[in-house]
Amino acid sequence: MIRMGLSSWHRHWKQGQKQQQADVPCGTCTLCCRCWDAMPLTEEEADSGIYDSHVDKALNAKVLNRQENGHCTYLQDERCTIYSHRPQACRLFDCRVYQVLPLEWFAHITPAVQALKENAAQRFELVTKEPSDATFHVRMKQAAEVVSQRTHSTISASAVLHQMQP
């Protein structure tokens, strides 16, 4: 199990978002490729024509196609066949967010979301290591309130984490 302080993880997460590249020690885990319901493409990615995709009517966006078994179309032999040029949503995905934020904050609590949360809990432990970790959840709730007041809709996990102050 990999241990990391909450505040340290949050700083690490924000840096990855800025650099457009999450640094998640996935190892051989491909659960997000096997479970995630819809991996959206940016407008540029959708217009490029290089990804096998379709329009998801619920999201009103192009998403990567899935195999019959629900896996990403690019997951073959438990490996991503487009890893070096995978879409932005794949590059930024960090399953540890499911450990940090309560499930009820997510728009859709699907079996996939539940599986990702359980898998992250088995592989990673986010702990209180430094003084700022002790107030992490308080700051997270404050950020969620700000985001909720701005949007008046379902809270985005990403929006909450971006709103939080270090």
C-alpha cells in the first residue's frame, strides 16, 4: 500500500492538473479503463478524428468507444494501446480523488465509481502527516460550499479540489 499525506496529495494533484499530466502510481492497474462509464474527449481531441468515439447524449460530448465487455476500446491485453497519446481525461485521471471526497458529491454513483473508490482504498492510504492534513476535510467542505453556491448544481470533484486553498 502506498501512503501519502492528504495535503501533500492535494498539492501533487493540483500540480498534475496544471501540467496536464497526473502522476499516479498505477502499476498494472487498469480499473479506470475497465470501469469508467464515459471518458470524454476535449473539443480538439474530438475534432482530430484519431480516437474511436461517439456522442454521449447524456454528456452532450464525444466519448471514447467501449468494447462489448465495457472496457475502453483501446485496452488490449490489459495494456493501453494509445498510452503515449491518450486523451486528456485519461492523462488527468487520479482514482485517489474517490478516497478524499464523499461519494454523494459525485453526479452519478455507478458501480464503476464504487469499484474505483474501493480499489483506491486498497492501493493507496491518504493519511494525516502534517499540520495542514488535520484541517483538510474542513477546507474541503468550505470549498464544496463555495462551488455549490456558484453552480447551484451537482458538485464536481475537480472543482472542489481546485477551489481548496493549500
